[in-house]
Amino acid sequence: MAINRIFARSPYIIEVNEVGQSGSKVELYIYQNGTTPPTSPDYTLEKLIPASNNTQTLYNISPYVMEQIKHDAVSQNYNSDSGIWSVDNYIKVDVKRYKLSLSTYVLLDTFTYYAYDGFGYYSQGYNPLHIAQMPVHLDEKDYYFWSDANNSPAVNQLERAGTFTAWLETGWSVKYTQLQTGLTHSYTISANNMYNLYRVRPAYYLTGNKVEIFTPTSVLSWEATFYPVEECRYDVITIDFINMYGAWQREFMFKASFESLTTTATEFNLMQTMGLFGSWDTNLNQRQTFNTNGIISYRVNTGWVDESFNSNIQQLLLSERILLNNQPVKMKTKEFEKQKNINNKTINYVLEFEQSNDLINNVI
């Protein structure tokens, strides 16, 4: 069963264009996965046709579903091989289309969509379906994760290797192949749902693994390889962000990192209290500050990466939800040059972030 997907950071267009219609209506019923749809629509959108010879009516429903999607925390579930993805990370919406005929709305059809905090590129056109045939919310490529032999694999798997998400259906299978010995582990999906999957199985943590996803007919649908990297000198920085598919993606900044503080304040001149013969206390400020606060900034280095890492950086710079070592930050870097191996034999990117909150608590 293929599902309809909406990547709500880009417009998603619903068209109503029926013979003889004088107008149209679209009803949106928004709800979380696992719950029943509301009995009345959350939004009702109506339009009249532009002209008798132009009956096409279009509705962009992305803004209405986008506001319902939340990313409160990195979704991690390690109780079993497969875990259900947090329902806050996406929502479902039933879309009912009507045509207006002789002052009466006639129901045309009803479709159910899964909506994500993702986007499509301009070159993909409207209503992008970039994962219609590939249900995993992560690009197919090689990835590198922080591995530390001094700690237990289970602890490192929880804190460092991360997860990826995929819509999987009954009969699909997931296969892990250890990179050192070729040892494999597989399991079959028992129910249609959005799953939160290991990037690296705990037992394969020190050696890494290849992940493959197969259809019920054993056709390879998706694969990626996760390689372990040990870093003994620098403090490794963990970056989690919402990628173009609307899912959490984890990357690691392996080399030197720097932290700095920038302060701000409002300044004014105090009226000094005059004493005898016009004197005042010279130990008191004449220039006084208030509303003093600060913001922590970070500068990190990726370490040597392959040219294919460009797409990871591009999605990171376009993300609107970023965590640095599990702390919310925003991207200060506004541009980067996409380096190529043919031009630069060694590629390292320097990125800058700043905390998305003031250092001193001033929440009212």
C-alpha cells in the first residue's frame, strides 16, 4: 500500500477541476497517527471558478498542516529492532474534495496523506514525490558515526549512532550486515507503520554495518553503510537536524571545535546624587547597564569528508530544527562552497552555530 506524502515546507497543491463546476471546496481533517479523524473539518477552503472557460481551482494546503507538526526531541526507540516513530514528528490529514454544482457541494473523493516537516527542491516541481518508491527518510549513501571502544556498545548505540526512519509495510524486511565478518541479522515487518530503526545494531557497534531494506518480493529498495570512526584527540560534536524528508538525521563533527560568548546590554547614564559642595560618590557607575545577557556560539570542523557529504551539509543549512549535543541551536553559517575531490584532495567544512536561547533565563 503506497501512501500519499506531503512535505509541508513546500507548497502542496490540491486541484479541483470538474466539468460544469461553478466553484469548489476542500475540507481538511488533521489528526495524529493512531487516532481517529475528527468528525468536523479543521479547515474548510472554498473558491469560485475564475471564469466559465477556466474552471480550474487550486489550494495550497501545506501551511494548514505544517503548524501541527512538532519535533520536541530526537526520536529514539531501542526496545526492539524496530520502534514506532514518535507521532509528533508527522501528522495525517484527510482531504475531501467537493465541486459546487447548482449551489450544492458534491463530494468527489477523499484521500489520506502523511505530512512531514520536509521540502522539495524547485527542480522537482510541485508536489514532489522524491521518496514515493523509496520509503526511507534518509539518503542512500555512506555515513560515519562516532565509535568508542572504551564504552559498552549498548551505551554508545543509544547516545551516538542514532536512528533513521522509514515507512514500512507488512512483509518488508530489514537486514544488517556486519562490515568486518559479514555476519547478518534480519527481521520482517509485521504491520504497516512509520518505524524508527537502528542505524547500527548494538552488537555491530564497533565494526559498523550495512543496512538493506527489501520489499516482500525480496527486491532491494534501499541501502546505506555506516562506518565507525574513533576520535581520540578532539571532543566530537553530535548534530541532529530535521532533513529534507522531515525526519531527524544525525551527523558528527569529528575535529576541533570552539565555543565563545557574545554579550549584549542596554546602557544609560545615571543621575548622580550630589553631596556637600557638589560632590558625588566616585565609586558609583555613571554609565550603567541593564538587560545584560549573552549567547553561546560554536565553531566546528567536520573532519575529512567525501564529496558526497555536500548534500548532508546542504540539508543541514536548510534545516529549521537543529540540536548540537542535544541543545537547540540555529545556524550562523549562511553559505558554503561545495568542494569537489578533483579540486581538493582533502575536504573539511567549518560550520558556525549559536544557541537559540539567551544564556540568562529571561522567559516570562
